[in-house]
Amino acid sequence: MKKIVYIDLDNTLADYLGKCAEMGVNPAEGKHIEGFFRGLKPMPGAIESYGKLCQYFDVYILSTAPWSNPHSLLEKVEWVKQYLPSAYKNVIFSHHKDLNIGDYLIDDADKNGAKEFRGQHIKIHSDKFPTWDSVVEFILRQENIA
Ligand SMILES: [Mg+2]
């Protein structure tokens, strides 16, 4: 049985902050705007890394949709369809990521249960895991995959 990897969307796969800068909105505000999640660009290396992980693991997108902006659910699914079509039916929305059973959670943040995740929380864009390459390299090494 393959191990399970969850991947966060905003600022992990998709460039949330880049879109905020482009629109000139405060990062705390972007997620509340209808249409905001359309047109987010992939983070550098994200799509390639997702593909690589899919070769060895069961990979799911685990994202939180702002309660106040239900359009975000649709817009995030559309983003996944556009950039990661192989994630078909592997998208999970939750404010409680710790309730998902699995081995790895790649997430830039501690919130919405990420910090309490019972597998290993790989905090991307931290000092330890500054890039997607560093994340993939770490996981493959830990799993003894060449
Ligand atoms: Mg995030």
C-alpha cells in the first residue's frame, strides 16, 4: 500500500501572496474576495514536484476554503482541474487537517490543524524546507527512494 501525502494549496502549490501583490490587496483580505482564487499562478517547482510525488505516493490536495467566501470552493477546484488534472477526486476541504490520516502533510502554515497533523508536517518555505526541491528530496530520502 502506498503512503499518503497531503498537500496544501495556498502558498504551497498556488501563489496566494503573489496574487495579493498583483491585486494590491492585503494578504488577510484576498481570500474573502469573490474571484480571487481564479488565476493564481503555481509556486515555483510545485507542479513538477506534485508529479514526482504521485509516482510513489497517494497524493491528495488538502486545503481550507474560507468560511466567508463559498466561491473559493469552486475556484480552488477549478485551479486544481487546470494545473493538476490528475488530482481528479483527490481534493479535500477542511478546517481540521489533523483529522486526515496520512504520512506527510506539506503545508506552509501551522493553522487549521496542520501543526497537529499526526503524520509528519513538512513546513515548506521554512528554513528547513525552503523550496519544493528540498521537500521532495527529503521525503524520497526518508522513504529510501532513489
Ligand atoms: Mg497555505
